[in-house]
Amino acid sequence: MDKKLDKKMVLQSVEEGLFRGGVHLFDSIDSTNDWSLEEIGRGRALPFVCLAEHQSRGRGRRGRHWLSPPGANIYLSLAWHFRLSPDSLGVLPLALGVAVKRALLRIGINDAWVKWPNDVLIEDRKIAGILVETRNLHTDACSAVIGIGVNYRMPENSLADTGMRWTDVVHAGGGMLTDRSTLAGILV
């Protein structure tokens, strides 16, 4: 388990006042995306960020389970209002994948690539995933929750739990240059 996420460190690289709805950090939560979708339904001001040390029901596309061991990775959701039709957001996961790849570049991971529609890989191993869910759909606007999961320091025994090939920031060399809080701030 890594050092706990530090909200002040996360916010160091964020424009002051940007997140009118706040930055919310939980020790444990069902799902950062689910919490964010519920908060949009309750009328919380947008944009806002939800981070967690652990998710008991983290998920990816098509409801697939996203393994979320405590204190090991980055589990982040960003709620945002777009003045675009929901149909215009089709390339958003790909654009976010490029943003995650650039964040990894900033910490010295040079060989990540984006796999359509929502994965970031190193070689054939997943290091990050993206899930975009929309709400309040109108013809010219919508709210979206952007979930980003980054494997930072996956416990070795997690490989059997996932059934997939994965890697993490530490094994890819970026863990020497930054901690989870700093990387979360870069992603936000």
C-alpha cells in the first residue's frame, strides 16, 4: 500500500476555483463514477472531482469489474458539463486516452499507447482505463462523468484476479519520479 492520497498535493497543479463542486476524496467508496452520477442527479455544481483510495464496485466498459485494491492505484472521476450534444462526445474516450498517455509521459513513461476505445497500454499490458458516462441529455448539452483508473502499484497477487495482462506505473518506471497524489493532480 502506498502513502495515502493527499488532497493538497492533488490540487497543486489545478487552477484555483476550477472545480466549483469541489474535490472529494474518500477512503472507500462503491464506485467513483456511481457517486459522481448520483451527485449530478442531486444537483451538485459542476465541475467536480471524486477520488478514492478504494472502490468496492469499480467498473469499466460494459460493466466489467475494475480491480481496485486499497491504496494501490488511482481511482478518479471528473464530472463536467459539455455544451455539446451527447453524440458529439463519441471521441472523448480516445482524447482522454491521449491525455492519460501525456500524463504518463510527464513522469517518464514513454512507451504507453492508446487502444481504441478506452485503454492505455504498455506493450500489450493495460496500465489505465477510461469510462465516460453521460446524463442530463439534451440536443445541445449534457453532463458527463469521466472515470479514469490508473494502475500505480498493483499487488503482485492481483494478476490472477484480473484474468488480463496488466502493468503499473511502478513497473513501467514512472513510480521513481512521482507519487500517486502528484500523478492524480496531473490527470485532473
